[in-house]
Amino acid sequence: MVYQTASTQSSRARHDVDLLIVGGGINGVGIARDAAGRGLSVALVEKDDLASHTSSASTKLIHGGLRYLEYYEFRLVREALIERERLWAMAPHIIWPLEFVLPQGQSPRPAWMVRLGLFLYDHLGGRKKLPATRTVSLDRDPVGNGLKPGSPRAFVYSDCWVEDSRLVALNARDAADRGATVLTHTRLAAARREGTGWITTIEDAHGTRDLTARAIVNAAGPWVADVLGDVPDARRDRGVRLIKGSHIVVPRLYEGAHAFMLQNPDRRIVFAIPYQERFTLIGTTDEAWEGAPGRATIGQGEIDYLLETVARYFERPVAQADIAWTYSGIRPLYDDHAANASAVTRDYVLDLDGSTDRAPMLSIFGGKITTYRKLAEHAMGELAPFFPEAGKAWTAGAVLPGGDMPDADFDRYVTTLVARYPAMPSALLRRLARAYGTCTETVIGDAQTPADLGEDFGAGLYAREIDYLRDREWATSAEDILFRRGKLGLHVAEGTAERIDAYLADRLGSGASNRMSAAS
């Protein structure tokens, strides 16, 4: 039972929301979900689309961070390894196991050191379902297909893949289902303390309005320092270090569902990962970023570095003209003053500025997608003294929307969909299930054939899915749909984005009404 004091009740009555969260990346939506599930009233504002920056520009892995052991980040690695299987169970439609092959032929690290690291990796986090590390001979095992001949020894270990921007959308959806208001294309224009609360001004395309809150969470990612700079009397004794990471997508380099972890002579790591069936994802780079934290683009030096890595390891030559797509993101890491960008800690720091007579602001520095749920739990722990009426931690065993398939068995669920919709192409059903899990049946609705799904935009994208994304997942543009809610942008014909934008413009009407319906 939760007991509320008279002062707590009056404070809640004086403010529009308990918690105002700034930032619609993975940390912001994770905190919104956690807080809403504890019974707090929550509003989240995101100046662009959900996951429109860092959270959609990751290497798309749920992993402990094997290379972080080299920097003695044992606490971070252990927490991430524990979260790895937990997140897989929460969202088996968008998270699944992935084997990584670690060739030793060109390793700058001795084999004994790598094997010791993998032994720790296998045992630090209480691994239960993922297989243990094994040693293979690349000249005899199929996982060596596509690699240049060389030393045959390699290690094979397991982590998980994640559809990163979908993870953000599902957390936002769950937060909204639990009562949170999620406002995209809305920015925090001003904020000032008044006693033990905040008076803020938020702005969207229709103008500004005031919103009062008991506390603010600054989860603005690369803009975390900018938010602090706009708040009078905010504490600014923590620093953020912006690191650009870029990826390239090239035609498929090898057969198989496994990925490669490639060690370069400079000791940096590059991953090669199967992507969208026809492609291979190569990344990431680590470069200090000194510019404004807006949308970054890949530099020529990064392209050369990644192509040189491909040429070092793979038989199939790849030229710059072969690159199908690139993406870059700015990672807002906590500034620990490391000289090497690759060595900057990936751990997170929560900075609480508040007291009994000073309205609290919690700023989030750093973090990685794997630990977002635990970060949110820790954030709520920091804010607990200001919200004695809040419920207890609850997210550890709670599935995300669409993740409630029996025994978390994705393939079995697809089989049931194929039986239920015999006139639908099985490839379409499988793609929808990968994106929406058990919510696929809501997307399809009463349709029985592809023709029932409305206008066909190509690559298995129909009007009914676009309507779902507009109404339930805050999508307002073709870019939102093709490159964030899904990854169909690599598969549709030229001109498809313009068709989708025209369709949305016809259907959306007021962007504000769509956002409010999605938040309800």
C-alpha cells in the first residue's frame, strides 16, 4: 500500500504532470515506461521523431561489450550481460540470438588473452540460454566461408541482434498504454524552477504552451548539455563527449546467419553482420565529434577505414560504389577524459540536481542500448525521494508490446499466423511478425488477402500497416516508416517515399491530432 502525505497530494494537484522527460531516444522512452508503470503521470517531449538520432544509428546489438573488458569495465559488462537474455525474453520478435565469429589470423591480441576474455564473457552475466564459446577451424567449418585464407583458428561466441528503433517505438507505445503522453516534434523551449516544481514551455508546429512538472529528466542524448545550458541555475559539473559512429551497408559478403567480429591492427573492432537478407552491415567507427549534435554523415576517412577492413578479411572485393546505404550517429558519452575515442567509457552517469527545497532535474550522460532498462530503473531510484507514492520496480519481467508469444517462440508464432491467414504470403507474415510480434493481428485486422490491406507501396508495405504506424507509433513521414519503424527503405522502388508522404498528408490532417491519438 502507498501512503501519500498531504504535501505530496497537494504537490501533485499543483502540477500538470509528475515527470517531464526531454528526449525520445531509448533512455527517455525507457524511463517514461518505467515511471508510468509506477503510477506517475508522465509527459515526454521529443523535438524530432522517436529514435531519430543516436538510438536508430547503433550497430543494432544487445551485447555485453566484449571489448570493454580490455578497459576493465567489469561492472558495465556484467550488467549488460544480465540484461541481454532478459531483453530477449521481453521482445523475442525484435531481439534474437546471433553468433559471432572472431578470427585470430590477424588479431593484435594473443589467442590466450582473447580466450580468457571470452571465458569471463561466458560467466560474468549468468548466461542461461545462449550457447557457450567454442573454438573452430575456419578451413573446415562453414562459418569460414567468404574469408580470405589464413590462420584457421577462430572463436565463436553469442550475443543478440536488436531492431533498435523498434525497441524505442515499443517502449514509447507501452509507456503511452500505461498513461504517459508522448509528444513528438515538440521541444522544450524554456524551463525554470518555482519552489519545488518546474514551469516549462513546450513548443510544436502549432505554437507554445506551458506545462508544469514536479521533476524533469534530461534524456536529450547529444543535446543533454544544451538542455542544461538553457535552464537557469542548472548544475553543469558533468561533461559529455560526443563520438561519431558510422556504418556502411554493402551487398552480402558471405553466406550464413552468423556475424564476424574483426580485429584491426590498431586494436579497434569492426563488426560484419547479416542485414536485411541481401546485405552486410559493416561498422562502427569511433571519431571525436566537435560540431553541433545534429544529424551526422559519414566521412571519407570512415568509408576508407571500413572498406579497408572488408578488404583485409573478405575474399569478395567491395568498392565505394557498391555501398547501398550509410548511416551515422553521435553517441553522447560521459566525458571521462580518455585520450582515445574508442576507450571512452560506455557506462552511464546519472546526475541529480535537486533537494527537498529545489525542484529536481535528473540528467543522463552516456549509456548503451543494452542497459537502457536498468538505466531507467536506476533513474527512478534516484528520483524515489521526490515521489514517495511511486510503485516499486516492475520492468524486469514485463514483456514489451507484441512480445507475449507462447514460450517466446517466434518461429512457432509465425506458424500460427500462416495457418490463420492462409491467403497471405508467408514472407509478408514473417516480416510483420518480426516488427510487431503478436500485434501483427492488430495490424492485419480483418484482412484475409493482400488486397484487403489497401494500397500496395512495394516490398510488402501496405496502407493498413502505414495506418497502424501513424495511429499507434507516431509515424508522420516516409522516413519514419521506411528507415525507423522498419528498414524497408533499401527494398522499395524509387519514388516510394514521395508516395508515402502524399498518403500521410492526405490521411494525417493535423499532426497534433495524430500525436494525441497515439498518446491516448
